[in-house]
Amino acid sequence: MNPWLLWSALSHTARLSTALQILLFLPLTLATLSTQAFLLLSLLLSIHSLIHGTLILLWGSNALSIMQVPMHPFLLLVTFNAFSQSAQPWLATAVYWWGKLLTFCGPSYVAMEGLSSLLFAQKAGQIGRGIADEAESYQFVILIVTAAAFVAAAWWVVIAYPAAAASPLSSTLLGVALTAFLFLVLIGFRLRRTNVVEASLLALFLAYNVWLCGFDQTSQLVNFITNTLPKPVLLASRILPTIGADNWESDQGEIDGRPTSIMTRILLTYRQLIFVMVYSHLLLLDPSSQVWWRWANIMFTLFLWAVELVVSPDGDDDSAKWKID
């Protein structure tokens, strides 16, 4: 067997194991022990992720992903042992301030999740643009699929409207978000700075978050999957390596002028730390706070997209024709 393939399989398995451990250990600690124990585990995982990201920045070896696998069960055991009896005063103080820091950084987490959603949509749009340039038949298929996505997003918003717009403020926010999205789509098509793939995915993102704003949390498991699990951050953690590798390079080797490309290197290096902190914060939110988190996420993502459309370079006429034809 090819040693490179074996090493690559081990590395990817280790990364998957790391993500699953974080997804499982944090809610398990919160449910079985206490909030203080959960905050301690979150703090330990964050410190470990910071060290891990710094080592990747300095060393850059794939062996690090394999070496860190035993660390998370060890930190879980440390947390259980620390709170098997009364916690030390200094430890309680440390986790108290860590919880305050997670709450204080809440707006930055909204920015991270919004940026992750936008990065995913942009990367998919970039891939769709490359496929559409290969043949006109591919353009036709892409237009059919994206049209279906727009219709599905509209239907989703209509279905979610009664629950999501239950108050005058929420209905106003919904109207503002939909109006802003429509204007940004028209502006992006007019300036040839977006395409139907990117716009359709952002339409689905908008509809999904509107649905979450009126979601009835009847089950803890369903609530975990829909509200607590930071899916945009998970998706972005898979596409950031490819973005960081090419720095939004075009086929001609020129660097894309999008502002998000400047941040991808930092997000790529410390994506595990970001994931732990965002996930910890979401687990601590009550249902009411989760609703406002979603509205803030919608508004910031639309604002960031608007900035992208304004400062991004114009698309060339040959490769951008399919976007609006």
C-alpha cells in the first residue's frame, strides 16, 4: 500500500476523531457534572487547541493531528477528577472568568459563524464557476439546481414565517433581512460580483436561520442538532485548508481581491480553538438567546456579503456571462 495514502488516511481519521470527541465531551460534561466542570473542560480544550494551532503554524506536520488524539480523553479525565470533590477556590475562579470571557466574546462568535457561512457559499460559487466554464450543458444544470434552491428557500421562509415573526420586532427583522438580501442579489448580479450558486446558498442560509428563530425545541437531541451544533464552522473547517492553500487564486494565478482571503490563514491555523469556543458558547445559551444569536448571525452575514460585493474586483465578461444569462 502506498505509504502516503496510509498516512493521509490516518491523518484524516485523527482529525475526525478529534472533532467527534469535542462534540461529545463538552455536552456530556455539562449534562452529567455541572456548568463549572463544563467550563473547565472548555478552558482546557481551548488551551490545548491554542498550543496545537501554534505548533501547526511553526512546524506544520500532519503528525500533530495524530498526536493530539489521546489528549482530549485525558483532559476529560482531569475534569472529572477535579470535580469529583469540591473544586479548589482558584479553579472555581478560573472557570468563572472563562465563562465571562465566553459571554463577552459573543459578538465575535457571531462574526465567526457568519464568516464561515459566507466562506462556504463563496467557495461553492467558485467551484460552480469553474464547472460552468467547461460546457454550456453544465451551466444549464447549475441554473436548474440553483433555481430549485431559490424556490426551496422561499417556501421555507413562508412555512417558518408564523413562528419566526411572532413579535413586531422579529417580523421587522425578517422584513429587513429579506429586503436586504434581494437588493444584494440584484446588485451582485448587476456588478457581476456574485453568481447564482453563491446567491442560492445564501438564500438557503437565510431561510434556515429564519426557521431556527421560530423552532419549537421539543427534544434536547433535536435542539442540539439544529441550534447548538455549529454547522457553518464545521463546514468552513473543511474548506478553509483549500482556501488557505490557494489564497483565492484564479486560473491565471492572480490573487482574488476578496477581503476574506486575508483572514483565512488565521482561521485555518486556529480553527480548532475557534470551534471549541463557539461551541462552548452555544451550549451555554438559553432558547431566547439562541433566537437573538440567529438574528445577529443573519444581519452580520448580509452586512459582510455587502462589503464583499462593494470591494471585490469586477468579474471578467467571458467568465461572468453565465451568472446572469
